[in-house]
Amino acid sequence: LLLTSLLSSGVSLEFRYHNTVEVERYLRDVNNTFDLTHLHSIGKSVEGRDLWVLILGKNPAEHRMGIPEFKYVGNMHGNEVVGRVLLLQLIDHLTRGYLSDPLVTHLLNSTRVHILVSMNPDGFESSSRDCMYSQGRFNKNGIDLNRNFPDAFSKKESGMREMEVRAIMDWLKTESFVLSANLHGGAVVASYPYDNSNGGSELQSGSSVAPDNDVLIQLAKTYSYTHSQMHKGDHCYDSKDFKEGITNGYYWYPLPGGMQDYNYVWGQCLEITLELSCCKYPPESDLPGLWDANRAALLAYMQQVHLGVKGQVLDAEGNPLQNALVEVEGRQNLCPFRTDRHGEYYRLLLPGNYTFRVTFPGHQVLTETLTVPYGPDSFSALVHNFQLQRSAAATPGPSRPTQSCTPPQVWRPLGGHSPSLGPSGVTILLVLLVLRDTMLL
């Protein structure tokens, strides 16, 4: 069956591995069929394949106030293919279930869902169907994309970002994502930040502990315990057992340049990594069972985007303030959470009492304590706006240094991995290096 026939015939999406051309055709057909979807490309792979993102929601084409942005990213490693299949099945489930399935309807009415089926289509196309030892993990340039992001804990920065990584980094600048997960294979566990450490205060008992550790553990357990098997521990033949089916990323193994740490530190988006199958490339006969094992967990995890508090920071006249700091006492994030261009903030928090400190230049510091209920059951976090008053005296800057909150500048070639510099380009580069070394730049 052609994918184009599946939508009109009412037949469910086939459980098989669809190539890049078939995936694009399917996404276009879904977008043309369902008003609750919007399709766009966030960039291209090294070989020129589009990185297609399908957005689903009541108003998919644009952000609406108070509606959190959620994303799933699949197939970051090209030969880890289960996530790619599950995200296609999830799209099928969400589009067919809207207005008929209450859970799906509530989710899409209250959330804007972004799905990137494949972050590494070049790697997928080069993969062979071997359980664990298939080629195709890396992108076309032989780079592991999950080691290529800027790392807040590493001083060894190459400055060279792959096209697929740059696409993700640019994507995070266009949307205020609140919650995310990236889907992998080769184990069965939910891994949460941090993935890396520099031996500072975050390193505790072998784990690299983030300020929002309690929330991250809750997110990982939500997936693990809703999954049919994950919470029982990983029994893959070549992997350790994981208590409750979760692990701190660093405790499992240190990983520099990972995507989930980048999302959390620089994107204000809490992200976990989902390892969903013992085989990276399981036989197609396993796919229906894998979908059954993960379906409820994928939905339950999406619902967690409604934890905590959301709202706007406003000035005395009720105008939204962009880049206001919204900090929670006891949670000193490496990069303080700030309001977006709409003056909006989202803080994922477990139920309890929290003291917020809100600051903006030229305004009085506002401190408020809020009682936060459990929001996912009602598909909405607590809504609370902070209104600031202008200060008569000069207002000091942010409460603590934030210079680490700008990701390292990177060389951005127009083409592939290795830019070619002509004689003039080499001259300019040498001059810049001399200026840098003489402290003039």
C-alpha cells in the first residue's frame, strides 16, 4: 500500500520502516487532511534532506498565549529506528483520536505538539538492519549528533556544529519549548539531566544533579511507570538493570555535548532521553508490540507539560516584559529562566509551596510565594501573572552573573562539514586570530 492511500481508506499506518521519501509523503498527506496540523522544515541534513516537523494542536500554525509548546525528537542516531516508527504511529493516533478520544482531545486543545520524526535522515538511509551493530549512527560527516551541542560543563569546544545540530539550536530560538523528549534505542530506560559534569557542586554520589532534579525524576518515572515494562528495570542482554527504569544521565555514563543538557541549560526546556528497545534496529514483527508498550507512556509524558506555574510578567500598565527573570528560591539554574517575547514564563514544578523572585531592569524586585497544585489532571498549570512596579532608584542588574547563558559562538559554513576558505578568507581568519591573541577582540 502507498502511504497516500492510508488516510483516505481508513487503514491504520503500517508497522514497517518507511524511508525518508515515504515519511515526507505521509506527513504532507496528514497536513493536507487534518486542520489541526501544520508542517514545516526546520533545516536540512548534510545530504540535503529536510528535517520535517509536524505541529499538532487546536491552533497549530502559531503560538497562543497560555498554550505550552511540547516536542518529541526521533532518530537522532540514524540506526536507532524505533522512535521514528513510534512517532509516526503517535501522529496517526493523535489525528484519528482528536474529537473522539477524550485524552487526545484534551491534550491537543491545551498543548501545541511538535514532532520531528527524524533528526538524522542521512544516517537512517545508510543503516543496515542489524539488532545492535548496524552502521548509520552518525550523520553523513561521521559525527555523533548527540556529542555535538555546546556543553555548559566542557571547556573543549570545537566550535563546529553539524547542520542538523544547528537546525535544532535555531529551532529552539523560534519556539519557547517547555518540555521535550528525544527517542533512542539500545536499552530500555528513561535518562534525565545532567549528562555531564565538571566535578562541581552538581556532582553528588556519582550523579550530576540539576536544580530541577525532583521534576526531572518525576518526568522520567511518569514515562517509566506508564510504559508496560520499563519500570521493571532493563533486562537487555548487554545492559545493566535500572532501578524503576530510570537513571541520571551522568550516573549511567558521562556524555559531553548532549542535546538534553543543551535544551535544559540554554533552552529553558526540560528534556529527557528515552531508550525504548533492546535492539537499535529490531525486526518489523516487533513493532506492534513496541507501540503497545509505549503508546500510553508517550501520551502521559506529554500531559506533564502542564506541571507547575505559567503566566506573564507585566509592567505597571499591564504591558508584557520580555527577558524578565523568573527564579524559584532554591533552584539556581545555570541560566536563569526568562520570559519570552510574549512576556510569558513556564516553570515545571511539583505540587507544593514555592517562593518566586521576579526581576527586570528599572523595576522593583517582586517576591511572591505561590501554592502550586497538580496541573496535568486538569490539563493546565496554575496561571499566575506577576505585575512589576517601576523603581524610583536605579535597579541593579540580574541577581547573579549570566555570562554563561550565551552558547558558544560557532563557525557556520553555508554548506557541509568542512568549509573551504579562499585566500581572502584565510587572510581574514588570520587577522581575527591575531586580534584575539592580542586582546583586541
